Amino acid sequence: MDIAFIIFCSMAMFAIGTIGVIIKRNPLILFLSIEMMLNAANLLFVTFAHQWGEQTGLVWVFFVLVVAAAEAAIGLAIIINLF
């Protein structure tokens, strides 16, 4: 695949997530939009790690996934407590 196409897909995912954060007021949609933004960043990390032959990008993906999992668990617990 061409790297420009993957960058475009990542930018589109990030834009959709940003629009979801700005426009929607539902807490569940807000957390899903943040997850989409984090996954767009992960896609770029993996793409550039593959492009440059570095493993550092893959390590950053692991850290971002840990943060995303913690955010999802805490966010879901807050939503359950509120409703």
C-alpha cells in the first residue's frame, strides 16, 4: 500500500473522531470518538515504524493501547455510575 493512502486514512479517522468529540454530547459517543482518534494515531505510528524500519513506533502503539484501555474502563465505569 502507498504510504500517502494510509496517512490519508489516518487523517480521516482523526477528523471523524474530532467531529464526534465536538458535536456529540452523548458520553458513550464521546469516548468512542476519543478511541477513534487514538487508533488513528496508532495507525500512523505503525505506518512510520514500518516505513523507517524502527521498532520505537510499535512501542508507542503499545503505550497508547494501554492508555486507551484504561480510558475505556474508567469511562465505562463512570457512565454506568451516572446512569
